[in-house]
Amino acid sequence: MRIEPEWGVLMQLTGADILIECLLEQGVDTVFGFPGGAVLNIYDSLYKYRDRIKHYLTSHEQGAAHAADGYARVTGKVGVCIATSGPGATNLVTGIATAYMDSVPVVAITGNVPLNLLGKDSFQEVDITGITMPITKHNFIVKNINDLAGIVRRAFYIAQEGRPGPVLIDIPKDITAQKTDYTPMPKQEIQRRTESISQRAVDRAVKLINESSKPLIYAGGGVVTSDASEELLELAEKIDAPVALSLMGMGGFPATHPYYTGMIGMHGTKTSNIAATQCDLLIAIGARFSDRVVSKAERFAPNARILHIDIDEAEINKNIRSSSHIVGDVREVLRQLNRKIEKKERREWMSFIADMKERYPLTYRDDILTPQYILERIYELTGGDAIIATEVGQHQIWTAQYFRFTRPRTFISSGGLGTMGYGLGAAIGAQIGAPGKRVFNIAGDGSFRMNMNELATAVEYRLPVIEVIMNNHALGMVRQWQNLFYDGRYSQSTLDRKTDFVKLAEAFGAAGYNLTRKEDVDETLRKAMAQERPVVINCEIDRDLKVYPMVPPGAPIEEVIMDMAE
């Protein structure tokens, strides 16, 4: 029986045990990983602590990184993944970069060769701190066991403080074997960043909002990260302003609300994009003006003053120049604004928005089986109470367009890096983080092929994740661009392969269904949702279905193509 430590009481422990004790200090009870030589001491310690920390063995280290990421996005906690040295560590890189681009708090723990073998091209040695320096908030290599506890605590603090992001800790094998004194310490609580909030900037923002007659709110992932959804809703209703979301902002504002105009940017609605062109004040909240939103910078919001609210000062004036800005925690900034701004009706502007929404709705073919219809039925059959992960491609955009996200932390997708193969691992992490929720992963056949090995993980742990494959036998988004901009030269984008996804699912121990007819959608989904194990639904769709609306690359966002006829 393990004796609980008392704060400030010295214990003699190995480095591996110190690592696990520090994880427990941070409230960690779930980790994802794959063992190997350089982390054997850590895994031996995990065995001793198995009653307190649950380790999930993935099929590949990339799957572990994505699972930690999905877990973090759903729970708001730090996701933790572990890998051995060399290829184990490098297999984490894509997952770390994904978390970095989307501001997800992840701590990646890697093993390395013993200190005396560092820098000698030893077996399975790689400079993982050097490799990951551009894609982490910070990283560490532990060269003294007496520094280990402090580094772990700092890593967790850095991952969560301010704009969240991944932190890597690289630990040579001999450090995990050595013993030293360990003193338990309470977790350092994360304080919301408020010291940078200038009252002059707040007052200036209030004046801009009060004077505006046609404001538009453009909200991004920062709203979700800061848990500011309620404050955003209050702001929109108080100032009578429409709300457009970035891809990462999905769920930050309810898609069922009459003020919601849809996504903005390359695959945004015509309403959102024209609203950005016509507004006199664009209020950007927790958004970074990505190229997928802005497109042609010199034509973006040409009639508007721009108020930019973000926790990261580096984002201010980086892509688009703002008229005014506030740096600080989004939730706290919105609370201050909501206390000071005037409640105001803007009937003419909101009438214009309502008319645009009516004139330019999202549409799709209703005579065949389509991803849009499937997504709408998933929404209806779950009552919208589901967590939706996605891979990257056409299906990702259709999901953002047609599943009406009403709550934060229910849309799990790679936005900034656009990582194909992300979704299944992330869905596994999401299901573990929210065991009572129904979790779907929406995939394309190309994305599914990349990391379908994680089906074995889902089966092993009896996770009822439903994998919905929009199977068009092509790399759909690549094919769409080749059709529109490369005169139909489909270079290496056709996937006429013979894989039977239903048999594949069954071989892994999951359930599998083929879906070919629109009439069978509800029945198939109900069968899948009745299972208590992973399910794969192979949806055979037309390979030439396209994502619309679409802004051609380099065009201003108001030049929206609604369909092929334009």
C-alpha cells in the first residue's frame, strides 16, 4: 500500500518515480504512450503507480500525441504523452506541431540515451529538443536529477499559462534510474492573464462599439480556450451584432442562435464574408486572422475599423493591422466590456444580415447520399449532444458547415496545421476524457488510411467511437482543387483501391457497416449508436462532390463561389 506524501516531506526516489509523483501533483490520471528502451524505467514506475495513473497504449506514437491533444481539447486539462528516444520521439513531432498551431496544452515526455552517450550518434539517439524547438512553447532536457521535479512543474505551468501550447521534456535514461531527495509540492494554480489589460484600451474599445452602426464579431479558438462562450453570447446580444466563427471557433457561439452567420473565410458562408466586407467595425476575439480567413489582406474588411482582442500580443498587427486592440485573457476582457458597453439595437444592420442568410443558405444535392445529409442526421439523432472529431479535407469543412455546434469543446479538429490522420487518435483521447459522451470521428478515406491502426487501440479499451468514412475513393480536397484550378489533371489524387473497410473493421474487432443509400442513413446510425464498441461506417459518396461556398485562392473573401455554375 502506497503512503500518501505530505507536502514538504523529503523522500528518496528514483527519477522515474519523481516524474510520476510530479504528474500526480499536477492532477494527471491519464497518459498516452508507447514504451521503448530509453523509457523502461518510466514504464516500470507506471506499473507501480497503475492504480493512480491509467496508461493507454496506442498503436503508434503519433496516435499517442493526437490522443493527448484530443483529451486536452475536450477536458481543458493538460494532455500527456510518452515516447522513447529516437524514432519514438520523432513520431511525436506531427502531433506536437498540431497542438502548437491550435494552442493546445500538451506535455510530451521523451526518453533519451544516457548522459555519457549524448552527442555520439548513439543507438536511437536524436536531438528532440532541437527538432521541436520551433513547435513547442518551451522544451527541456534534464541533465541533473535534482532539476527534474522543478522542470516537470514548470512544464505544466508553461503549457497552460497565457496562450496554451505543447511543452516537451526530454529525460536521459540514467536520470530516470538515479535517486535523489524528492519533496512533494502543491500544484501551482494558473492565473488568468489580466495584468496586460489596459483600461485605456478597454475604454477605447467601448467607444468604438458604442459608435458603430454595423458591427461584426469574428470569433476564434481563443473563445473556446478561455471558456468565454457565455461572455461572447452576452456581448453579441447586448450590442446586437452578428457572429461569424473561424474553424477553430466552432462551438464557441451556438450555431442555432439567430445571430450566427456561419464560418468566415475560404469556406465561409456568403453571409459571413459579405458581412465582413460591409461592416464598419470588425471585433476579432481570440482569432489570429489566418490566411484561410483573410485571403486577400488588402481587401479584407475594407470599410471597417478593426478591434482585436487576444491573449497573445504577437498576434496583434501580425497579419491585419488593427485600429485598436486589447491584450489579455479573452473571458476577462469580455467581462469588462460587457459591464461598460451600451445595450443597443441595430435593426437595419440585423435586418440586412437576416436577409443575406435567407438569400444565401447552404445547400446540397438531395437526390443522392451526401456527407452533408449524413452530418445533419447525426446532429438530429444525437440531439446535437455529441463530440465530433474530424480528419482534414472536404469532410472537415462539411462538418463545420452542417453539424450545428452549440457548446465549446465539442469540435475536435486540426485547424492550423491541417493534419490528415489526426482525427481517430484525437477521438480516442476525447472519448477517454468525456466517457459519458457520444464521440464520432468524421474522416475521408485518404485520412483514415493514414492512422487507421488506432482502431486497435479503440477496440482494446472498448471505446465506442464511431468512425464515419466519407469514402469518395479520392483525396477529395486535392481533387477539388485539381478540378477547379488544374484543368482536371487528377495527379495522384484517385484512390481506387480494394480495401474493404467493413472487413477491416471486423478484423480489428470493431463493428462495420456499409452505407450506400440515403434511405438507410438513420437505420445505420442507430445500429452504430447501439453498439458498445468501436464502429466503422463506410459511406460511399460521389467523388466529384465539392465543398461550397469557396473563395478562390488570392481572391477577396466577398468573391464567393456558391457552386459550379458561378
